[in-house]
Amino acid sequence: MTASRSTGHESDQALVTAYRGGNEQAAGELVQRHGVALGRYLYSSGAPAGEIDDLVQETFFRAFRALDTWRGDAAFRSWLFRIGGNLRKDLYRREGGRQVVSIVETDAVDHADPEGQVIAHDQAARIRVGITRLPRLQREVFLLRVQEGLPYDEIACNLGTTPGAARVHYHHAVQRLKGLLT
Amino acid sequence: MTHPIHLSDRMPQVARGAASWSPEEMAHLTSCAECRAEWQVVELGATVGADLTDRMDLAGIAARVVADRARRTPLPKALSFRRASWVVATAAAAALLIMVARPTSAPESAPAVALLPELEGMSAEELELVFDVLPAADGWTVPGTNLGDLDDGELERVLRTLEG
């Protein structure tokens, strides 16, 4: 797995080094670079849309306070996902295990094809709820695969499993989710 | 119907717009209900939360993250403002006690300062700061000038002397 994610400008590693050296703008750049992906990951894992900004912010707070524990052997984004995932789990526990997944948070219905849009809206909502109810590893493998486009070996590295096991988790996740659409 | 193995592996890339289906793959998806269902799951899964891009206040989050760092940057010598204020206040109290309690014609062995329990919780570095601002008192014999050089026993004796 690559230790940093370069998007045509400074790598994550370079930004972290700059941040450690006192360059505060490097922190802002890392937020801009990974904030949305982190928000989508948390939202797809069941966090309410109204709490995404707070969760993302708290994740970055914790990440920057614990920056010395990031050794650069995993992608910075994956490390953030781990911190954010733990934060969401803590929140879920504090709420007594209740998880309310709204199904009206997707885009408004397209009036040009209202029937088709209602069906698409319904299916998207089912998939989102279905993802939140997957076992943790299945959910994380599925999201890293379809939203981040990571290959199995990188997913395995991120989640501390093997590429073969990651493939199996992905297969089971897809099978479960397919069942929600029939 | 046989399912092309690579089709499943390519689905995430196509769903994210990083690749597209070939005509043969498209034909298979049209005719195979099982692969079509899998494609639908992947396609929908890839779009969950896609609209967050417009709804998140990334600039605000970035500003607060930077501000959090500024709040947490330690002062030189790792002495926080609150701790430093406490040290100065304790030193001032100690100085006041010494001036009030110092006897006008005390024997050399008499204690020069009243009990000051706040001193017990201080580190050697903080005690040094206190001593730096204390007025010189007659009859004090502090072994050495640098408290950081003292061992625990010596430091204890200094404290006992101070507390009487």
C-alpha cells in the first residue's frame, strides 16, 4: 500500500511533515483533501447526515492530536477512516445501540421521471440501510472497494486481514445487498 | 450462463467513473440478471453520500482544526499559561509569608518560613521558579543553587527547612 496519496500536488506525507513543522495550512489542505471521503464513509456506515460535519471535525481533531502515532505505513486516509469509524462506534454505544438511518436524505425526486426516480430513491435508501446493517468487516470492505476503489491487497492491509478474506467479505456483502433489491 | 470473472472486479472502477464497459461486457450485463443485480448494488453503493460534497462545510472544519492546533501548542519549556500563573501566584504568597513571618531577632536555627503545603506539589523546575522570585532570607542555607541537581533526600530536607 502506498504510504501517501498524491493528487498531483504535495503528498499526504509531505503535508503531515509540514504540519509537524508548524505549517498550519497543511492541516487545512489535508481536511480539504480527505474530508468529503471521510464524511461519505461515515454517512454510509450509518452516521446521520446532520452529524457528519461534527464527526469529521472531531475525527480530524483526534487525528492531529495523535499524529505521532501515524507511522506512514498505512494511507493517511485509511488511518482517518479508522479513527472516524471508532468515533462513530463510540457514538453508537453512547446512544444505547440505537441507530436511526434516515431514508429521506437523498436527492429530491426528478420531476421529469417521477416514477423512475421514486424507484431509484427507494433502492438507494434500501442499499444505504443495508450497508449499515452489514457485519463490520463486510461493510468496511464493501465501502473501501466501491467508494474508494481500493484493490483487495490494500483493503486487507487497511483492515488487518488477508486479500482472500477481503474478497470473501466483499462477496458476502454484495450477496446480502442484492437480496434487498429483489 | 457463464459470468466473466473480471466483470465483478471491474464494477467498482466503472461505478466510480474510472473505467467504462466494453460492448461485450454491456451485452452480458443486459442479458444476465445476476450480474445486472450485482452491478446495481455496486452502482448504488458507490453513490451513497455523493451529495455530501455540496453539503459539508470543509472550509469551516479546516479553520476549526487549525484553531484547535493553535490552542494546543505548548508554551516554551512545556509550562502552560495556567500552570505558570499558579507558580507565580504561589511564589508571591510564599514571599508574603516570609516577609510577615521573618523574626526580627531569631536564632540562626529558627525556621524562616511558615508551612506552605502548595510547595509539595511542585516539580523541581517550578520550585526553582519560586525561589527565583523569593527575597533573600537570613539564615537560609540551600545546598547548591540548582534544585534540579538535588536528590530526593536533599530536596526533602530543603522542604522541611522551609516548612519548619
